[in-house]
Amino acid sequence: MLNWLFGPRVQHIHADELKTLMKSENPPVIVDVRTHPEFRESHIPKAVHIPLPEVRTRMDELPKEKVIVTVCRTGHRSLVAAQALHSAGYQVKNLQGGMELWTGDVVPRSRR
């Protein structure tokens, strides 16, 4: 009812659930929407990098038959991206807490 004000409702996914899905037979496509410098510093292995300002113009690069998981530093920018993808008919989830709460592998490995 309030989609016009808050955007479409997007499901969130916890880091542990994403780590499990990444090991499954049908892993999700991870879309990192952070800036180029943020992505170069570290990112989830096999993540596709589409900065937030480019999501609407590049979403056709993503498969509609797979679950998409959006990620950013805290989960806010990725929620905006997830809402845009959801509105375009994608199955999408947003990584809750973003990279700040991600405890899995990163490329390159950070000093955490």
C-alpha cells in the first residue's frame, strides 16, 4: 500500500544464510553496488560490480531466473538497488548489514 512512498518490499538475507546459499547447487548472483574504490579494496568472491548509479541501465546484464543478492557497505545503497531490481521483476534479496556484517571470504583478503 505504501510502495509509492517507501518502494517495494524487499527481502533481507543474513550473512550466514548467504554463505550457505553460495555453496549450493544454485548459488545466487551477488551484485556489489559500492563505488569502484570500495569494490577494489575488498568484495565477496564472484560478486558482480555494478555501482548503484548504474543499476537501472545495467540490470539487463543480470539473469532473471536466478536469485540476486545486493550488497554495499551497510545495506542502505544495496536496498535502493534491490528495490529497483524487484520492481523490474527480479528475485532479489538485500544483504542485511552489508559488508560491515559480512564474515565470509573477501577478495582480496582484508586485514580483519
